[in-house]
Amino acid sequence: MSSAYQLALQQLCDSALPTGAFAHSLGFETYIERGGVADEGSFGVWLSAFISQQLTYSDGLAIRFLYEDADVGELDEHLSAQLLPRQIREASTKMGARLLEIGTEVFPSAELEAYRALVTTGRAAGHQTLAFAVVARSLGVPFEEALAGYLFATVTSLTQNAVRAIPLGQNSGQRLLRKAHDDVAAAVEHVRRLGRDDFGAVSPGLEISQMRHEWQRARMFMS
Amino acid sequence: MSGAVLGESRAGISPGRVSSPPAASPDLGPCPLRGAHHAAAPKSGSAASSVVPPRGELSLRIAERAGRSVAVQQFHQGALRVLRPHYLDQSGQVCYVMVNPGGAYLGADLYVVDVEVEAGASLLLTTQSATKIYRTPGSFAEQRMSIRLGEGAQLELAPDQLIAYREASYRQDTHVTVRPTSSFVMAEVITPGWSPDGVSFKYRELRLRNEIQVEGDDGAVLLALDNLLIRPPLADVTGMGFMEGYSHLGSLVVVDPRVDQALADELNRLTAEYGAYSGLSLTRTLAGTTGMFLRSLSNSTEELNRLLGACTGLLRERWYGRAPLNLRKY
């Protein structure tokens, strides 16, 4: 075993971690409904945009700021303000609540307890990204490993959801994940170079699709 | 504020400015919650930390006097001023038109706008023409806007569209502070720009950032952080997941205690009637007030203006019994 945190990080990033990620498309279901996402190739285009936009400018930067000692309460407030599509904000806090709960049981730390206390007293919303970052940091996971782990875990859940929803074959899903390695690596590099003012600069197209999902008639996913 | 107090609709005389040393450096602030750009932009919207004085500066304070909203403080300097105020209807709302006599933003230009609408007053603030950003070699043009609304105060911000030309970089930073009973409406259109060869998206960077905070009895809380960053040279911004094949972007921001899901549903139905791909959603509710964001992609400024006009028209009618805006006749 190379590092003490390895197995913990694997558990935290496992798509079987019961946070409810299977219930969220984070906007791609809107593209399926409009026909923009219909097969392996088109889902790959969406996934790539999602990684370089949402996961970079919102989630990725939030994780970096937390690792740079930003106040978790302030970051939580900024995430709540920045996630403009309601379903995305709610997905984040719904999965965040589960992760806070699981983390408290299996990876307890003073930092996690402090964040959870903010949430239970109504002073923070409890975002999944921050709960993940707090746990990973408390376990001693270096920043870049934590970030890459988080990004790829999200990509894996989304791809599994797409395999069910589009639907795609299982091998398609694996090819998509392999191709996403490069996008995740690029995102990790990009997140390192961004500044405070870049936080939350998610593209209009992704946000619109996430907003439109609220009014979509037939849906498999909560977001 | 260093603004001179002047009678309404009179031009200010430029006072001397003292500039403090330059704020530390560019984009990539290493420290987490304080990017350099923001460190250089104090909440007041003053440009005191800039190396050079702003190219244009405008400050306007509106208050309610005997049923009419009037400017109680007005100051401008350099390449920004306002036209004489007018009243579009009998509601007492005052309308000011911002003018940039130079007609365009160039490299390293800084414009600073500071607007306060006091309790119970109402302001409609618009522009005389499109905001045009020309080439900004090696630097960027910038507008910093600071808006403060008192209890029951209303502001409708309806600038003309933004056009960024070839090799232009532009930053617009808007800080809005509302009280729980304030009403804030802002509609904006961004075009894909223009270049001599007719190809769009030839500008270098557009960065438009709106921070809206609600100041309640327990202090201020960030309600919305609306950040738009378009950098055409870095990646294809035209396709799926970004501009979705469209060229123009419209946005509407409403913060008002009367914003609720029923209104969102209604506006969402309204947007479907226009030639645009739109989405709309509510922020969380803080201290009794809620924000609503509408984003629309289209291929035409006119279509977006019609869509945004229909939405603001509905709000004007519903909340104040006012007619829809028809600014072009003035």
C-alpha cells in the first residue's frame, strides 16, 4: 500500500457510495429529451463540456479553495449563490447531506464535525463537493489526488446514468470513461491555474439545460 | 464617496483625483478567497486602488421626494455622464440615460458607476446606445458597478446590448446590495461581436460578474453569484454545452420579495413564445426575498430584446401597473 489514505479515497470515490448520485443527470437528461445527446459520441461531447465547465469552475475550484484554507462556511455560501439552477443546488445539498452522514460514521474528524454543525444549525447548506473535500483533506489525501478522484467519481456516476438512460452498452460506458481520463487530467491542471474571479463561470448552455429540466415532463432523474 | 453634490441634471466638474499605489497584480491570485481583481475592487465601486484615474465615473443617488424620485446626489467625470432625467409615466419612477460620449471602451479603460436608490425611491437606468468594446491590446476594458437599494427601493437596469469587437477584452463587475423589500431587475444582451471578416466570436475575453447580496438584520448574505466567462480563443464556445449553436445571450435577473415559483412558471411559459432557447430558475430565499435568473440563447439581439421586454413588461404591469418599456422613442 503506497499511502495510508488510498483505500479510504477509493471508498469515498466508489460509485457505490450511497449518496444518491444515480438519481441525477445534472442536466444531460434535457439534452436527451431534445435529441442533442443520443449516443456514445454525443454523450461524450456533453461529458467533456461538463468536465471543463461545471466540474472545473464550480466543483473543482471549491475543492481547491477548501484545500487552500478558505473558510468552509464562506465557501458553502458562495456555492449556494453560484449554483443558479435550483435542481443542481438541491442535488448538491441532497448528496451533501448523505456524504456528511456517511463521513461522520466512517471518516470522522473535527473538521467534518465543524462543517456538519454549521449545516445542522442552518448556517450552511451542506454541499457534496465541500463535504468530500473536508473528508479527503482530513484523511491526508493530497489536493490533486482528491480533485482527480472527485472529478472521476462524478464522471463515473454520470456515465453509468447515461448508460441506463440513453441507453448505451456497457462497453460504450467504459470507452467513455477511458476517454474522460484526459478531460479530467486537463481539468485538474486548469483548476490549479484559475483565480478567485473564475469561480462559478459555468457556460450558459449547461445552465439553461439544467434550468429547463425543472419543466421537463417525463424524467428519470431529479436533476 | 468623493462625489460632488450637484443639482439634478447638472454636469459635474472634474475634481482632482489622488490615486493610490497599484493593487497587486493580475488574474491568478494564489490566495483562496481573494482574487487580485477583487482585491482591487472595493465594494464601494471606487477606483481608488487603480493606477490611473477612471476614464469615466458616474455616481447617482436617488431618493423619494413628495411622491417623485429625484437625484439627491449626482457626480460624473470623464467619459461618462447622464442625460436630463425624465418620467415615463405618473408612477414617480425617474429614468436616467447613461451616455458614454466617447462611444466605446478601449484598452485599460476603467469605468466606475455607483448607484444608490434610497428607501421607497424608484429608478430606471438605461444607456443611450450599445456598449462597444474595441481592441484592447495587452489589457482589458473594465466597468465596475456598485448598486445599493434601500427598503422598498426599486431599480430597473436596462442597458443596450454589449458588443465586443475583434481582439477585445472586457470585464464587468457588478456588486448589488439589496434590502429584503427592495426590487431589482436587470436585463442584458451580449452579442457575438463583430470582425471585419464577418466571423463572430473574434473577441478575446468577456467576463461579466454579478454579485448580489441581501442585507438583512443579521448582516449581509450572498444571494447570487452570476459569473459569465467567454474566451473564444481558448476553446470552441459555439457548440453543445456552451452557446448551443446560438450567437447571442440574453439574461434577466430579478430580486424581489414577490418572486415565487408561480411567477417563475408564468415567465417560463412566456419565454417559450420567442425564438430563443431559454432557461429560468429561482435562487434560494434569504430574509424573505428571492432571486430569479433567466438565460436565453438566440441568434438575434432583437428577438432577445423582445423576450426580455415581455418579461420585464409583465413585471412592470403586475407590480406597478406601468406600461412596458419602450425606450427607443426617447
